Amino acid sequence: MTKCMNCGRETPPGRFCAYCGAEVSEASKIPLPPSFDPSTLSPSYGESSSEGDPTLVSRMIRAMRLDVSLYEEVEKDENAMNQAVAVVVISSICAGIGSMISSLSEGGAGLALVGSIVGMITALIGWFIWSFVTYFVGTRITKGQETKADYGELLRTIGFSSSPGVINILSFIPLVSFIVGIWQLAAMIVAVRQALDFTTNRAILTCILGWITYMLLLILFGGLMAIPFLL
């Protein structure tokens, strides 16, 4: 195709323009560049790469920022399960390091180390149980009309809601643990809200009922474990 210098339209090659009949000069017989197609661009030219960055560190930072898109992202990404496990482990390790630092002045670093290992195992088990309890409450009691989430989706989002726990490495500083606890609670509500497609109020109610159920289960389990020692 060439461009007519008289009417400005693209016209098939020839001496005269097919639209206005004007003679097409040699200067105009230059192939036009292909039309611009944004879809052919590299992803780096599109949306900000930080929105879809799958690295663990970047996802943890976004989770700590209560980035709604992050929780939606890991909800849909089945491959994010290993990262969710890593988040829970890293958070518990940081809490253990904070406890050990606090224990150095008391000479109880060895005991704190053992406690850190036990805490990591407990954190993983608690994560699975808490997620299941929350899923049960959310899909059976406080469920919305369009709740279609599965256990894995909620497990991943709740795992990432543990991200603020890395700050517990500074738990030897007064009030840090309290602040981190509030922070993790807010992240938990966002995680439940996005995974179960709830409103904020329904997510809060689900977390409250889930926590009550979880504590009752712990009390029941503790009572059963204590029976052999009481006989």
C-alpha cells in the first residue's frame, strides 16, 4: 500500500490514487510501517512488574502492606503453596530469634532455641488447623451466597497473612509483639475476605467465630492429653 499525498488515503500501488484519481508521486510509494499492536510488547512494557512478581520476598512485602491484589494473586496461584509454607516457617523462626535475644540476658538461650524449634512445628500445625476451622466456619456458618473457595485457597492466603510476623525478630523491644499481633490480625481479615469473597464485616465475624472454635478445640485437646496424668 502507498499513501496518496493529495487525499491522504492508503491506496493500492499504481500511478493514480484509487480514491481521488490524483497521480501518485514516486515519493509517496513508500511502504507504510505496520500498525502498532500493544499485545506484541514485552510484559516489561505493560503493567508494573511488581504487581505480578512471584518472588517470595516481594510477595511477603505486599502481604505486609495488606495489598489486596497479592491475596487475590496467591488465592489463584496453586504453585504458591510452598511459598505460603515458607512464610509461616520464616515468621516463626524470626519470633524464635527474638525470644533468644530476650533470653540472652537471663542465660536461657538454650531453652529458647528448643522453644523456637517447637514453636516452628506448632506454627505449621496451627496454620493448617486454623485455616481448616476458618474454612469450615466461612463455608458453613457465615457463608455468603457466592462462596466457592476451596480449603487450599484459604490456606495460601492465611499463610501469607503471617508475613508481618518477621518483625517479631525485634520482639525483645517492648510493644513490638503487640503491634505485630494487631498487624497480623488485619492481614488475616484481608486474607479471609479475599479468599472467601466476603465483605469486611463478614470476614471479621468469620475470624471471631473461627478463633472461638479454635480455642475450644485446643482446650478439648489439652484436656484429653491430661487425662492419662490424672488417672
